Amino acid sequence: MALSGCKYSCETGVETLEWINAIVSFIKPYHSLINAHVVNFFKDRLWESIDKDWIHCLRQEPVQNLLLVPSGVVQDHWPNSLKEFVKTIKSLVFPREQVDLHKVFPDLNLTLLNSVLAQGMNTKKKHEVEVLSAVVDSIANSVNAQTIVDVGAGQGYLAQVLSFQYQHSVVAIDASSHHGKVIDARAERIRRYYVAQMNKFDSGKRIPDVPKTITCRVMSTNMLRNLTKMSLTGDDVDRSELIGQVEGNKMSFLLTGLHACGDLSVTMLKTFLECEEVKAVVSIGCCYNLLSEECSHSGVSGNGFPMSHGIKSVGVSLGKNSRDLACQSAERWSYLENDAALHNFDVHAFRAAFQMVLLKYYPELIRTSPSIGRQGKALRRQQQRNILKSSLHGYDSDLLLRKDTLLHEMPCNGSTRTGRTASANKCLLFKNFCYSGLSRLALEPLQETSVQEIWREAEPFAVCIISSLLWDFLPKIFIFPWLMNSCERIACFDIYSPLA
């Protein structure tokens, strides 16, 4: 499969391994950064790992330019090394352009959902279900799958569209008994609608079957293999009654999952390899940061990452922070307004400085990796309330809002009156952040001078956090087990519109 905008290919196993090796070689020098957590930016002096020319350049950039970096946009005046860095990443990242689905699946029957099937879906979910259900329908027909198994079915949106709109036999598996009840209740409402429509127009069509539901936490390939082999012709089946009842008629299945979380996507792929009745897998994975990872020295097998012999042969070890980083979206930066972005940078700087407070005054607590919740949103709401309050008293709210962001526009040494005002304002915001965080941890507030001391130490390097955050653009490591010897066709591409 030749990939637009990327100089690598996964057409063959050799080419795939070449791509993998290129990614591994590229990220190796940055291992300490991609395995770091932004809250430890000041504590671990992470700015010392970033090229000084890059820091000097990026701290002078308008925020709108910074927000485009994760999307691969560079500026002519940047250091060559920084431009080359971004260019290399762009050549390694798996493309995000939506493919022409009708070229890939000539018999695709992409049908918009009616209001009954789409009930409860937001715009994004509706788009995802519309497209994925059409792709699954096309592949299921091509491999003659008798039953489609929706793994991690959630509220059953995909399963019900496949059942009612495309008239497939569908089994919906989910670990939540509540979801199972929601699926059944929603499916029954949809079924009554279709029955009424057929009676109204005296249609001779067969009334679609509702999806069968299974409430079971899929813990292994054996469990999923047993579930998919079952011939569910009676009432819906529940939990442990299922296991051990297999051995029956030969059937053919297609496994699918919309946002099959973490190891669940891996389990689907392994089941496809091990179970001859499973003819195809169509999976949209998610939460790759929740993949279990094989420790390099543990010798443990059966983990979510790595899967392929190719990855194992190069000795890749990611770690939790790297997996979290790889799940970040470059698009989330490019769509931010300038003010929201500056607030985002501030909050990260405050949280990293707060870590210094914990280290200095509560060293025993920091070993437990304490969480203080979504302080950023709370701080944002507080700022907005202050702006509204000030405007009601006749102040210029635009001026007040700009005071919160002037640090990013003025020299860090605070040499001007405006710079000193902005610095003092940042210190006040950090103090509020600090006191709120300490309260969340049930700790007594510190003296104001102690908080100010920490901020004075951290403030000169606060803008460097911007450089650190832009590591979100590091390549999402593109890895899947090489299955060309085991199946007729394997493909990995983007089926969704990037705007969805």
C-alpha cells in the first residue's frame, strides 16, 4: 500500500520492518523526553534536554505558529535542525488522510442513518457508525460471514445499524450488564419502528432480527474464540453460561469493534489468527496507552505490545508515558484558539511548578504520584468569572484577559513595568492554583512567600514547557502483526473524515 505524504510503505513485510526500524532509530535519542511526564518538567530539569537554539526560537514564536507545529508546519527562519526534525517526523507518521472508500470497496453501500437509528448519537458518533457499518457490510459480504460479532459493543449503535439497516445476523458483546440492557431496550424500540413501517406500507420484507447480546468481559483469545463459535439461536445469552458450551455447527464470523479499547483490539487480531471460523477483522482501536506491555526482561508472553516478531526483534520498549504521548492528537492543537492555547500552556507550567512545591515541602507524598484533578478547567472558569465580574463593574475585560497572557508576549526578565505586572499576575494565579491543589490533597496551605519562591525559580523556564508539549507530534508508532502469510488481504488506513 503506497502511502501519500510518507516515504515508507507497508506493502511487504520487509518494507514494514524498514519503516519500524526507521521510527525506532529516530526516537531513540529522545527516549528520556518521550518517557518523561510534563508535571516533572521543572523537577527533572527537562529543558536541559531540548536544543537551546530550538528553545530560543520557539519562545519568540507567535502562538498561532506554535499550534501548527504538531501538524508539521515549519517557519523559514527556524534553525535547520528544527525544520529537519519536523520534516523527518512527517515522513514517519502514518497518514491521516481519508481514503477513497469506493475505490477500496467497489461494492460499498454507504447509507445515511435515519433519525431512529441515529437517536442518541452525536455528530461524530453518527459519522463513525455510518462509515464503519458500510465497510463492515462490504467485507462481511465479500467473505460470506454468517454472523458479525461486535466486540466491546457499548450501547450497541454499530450492532443495531448492521442488524436493522444491513440485515446481518449480529452478536453484541460487552462487559457491562448495564450496556447489555441498554442495547436490548434500544433494539426493541427500533424493531417496533421497523415493524410499524412495514405494516404501514404493507412491505413484504422480512423484519430484521435484533442483535443478540452477550454480557461477558473478554479476557483472552480463548474466551473470545469460544464466544464467536457459539450458535446463538435462542434467547440472549448471559455471562459464564457461555464458556464450555462450544462444539457445534461450523459457522463463519467477522469480528468488528468501534473503539475496542486497549488489549481488546489485540485480542480480536489474535483470535482471527487462531480461529478458522473468523474470516475477517474490521477494528477501530482506541486507548492504545492502555495496552499491556511486555517488560524487556520479564519473558512474559501474551501482552498487547509488542505483537509482531518484527517489533520484538528490534527490542522496542515504550513505557506508560510514551504510550500516553503517542495517543495525543496533533489536530487538538491546530483547532485551539490562541487564548485557549495560552491558558493550556499556563496550566501545564503551574502543574509542573506545583510538583516542585510537593517535592520541597511534602517529599513523602510525591512518591505516591498524587492526582489533583482537572485544576486547569477550574482555573479557567475562575478567570472567566473574574472577567465577567470586572466587565459588570465597568472594566475593560479584554485588557484583563490580556493580563493573563502577557507573560508570553513580554521578555521573561520582567524588565518593563508591563512585564512586571504580568509576572505578578502569573504569580497570583499560581498561588491560587497551588492552594486549590493542596486543598484537593487535604494539606494545609503554605505561606505565601514559600509559593512565591517556587514560582520565581520556575518562571524563567515556564515558556520552555511549550517546546516540551510539542513532542505530541512524535510519531504514533505504526505497528501491527504481519499477517500476509495467514490471510488474503490486510490493510490499515483512515476511513473517517478528519473533521469528524
